[in-house]
Amino acid sequence: MNRVYVCSCFGITEQQVREHADQGRCTPRQIASACKAGTDCGSCVRRIQALLGRGACPRRELADRGVPEALAAEVTARAA
């Protein structure tokens, strides 16, 4: 298995970032809260942003369309 590290400071891989995103963490800040990636030197934040990309989080897509955050959270919770 070829591991591609995103965050060298904390040893976080692309796969781990994707798993956190699949669990509903849609922003680099939410990823950082989950695994500390991006909280030390910060050099991985842009890579995390790229991995999250557009469409990684349904809640963000709803918010982009003007749906209030609380309603977007409720909609995505029901869909899960």
C-alpha cells in the first residue's frame, strides 16, 4: 500500500483526510479539529483544501445555494 502523506508534522495521509471528509468534515479547520493536520507548520493546508475540493461535503453545496447552515445540517443528517 502506497501512503501519501499530507501532513508530515502529524503523519496524516490522504486517505485519513478523505475518511474525515466522508464523516462530514468539510473544511480544513474541521479536518484540523479531527486530526491536527494543518495546525503546526501549516504547509499542508492547501493540499487539504485540494483534497476536500468542491462536492466533498453536501452541507457546503447546500450552503453555496443559499440554504441556511442549520437547515443544511438537518438535511445532510437525514440523508446519512
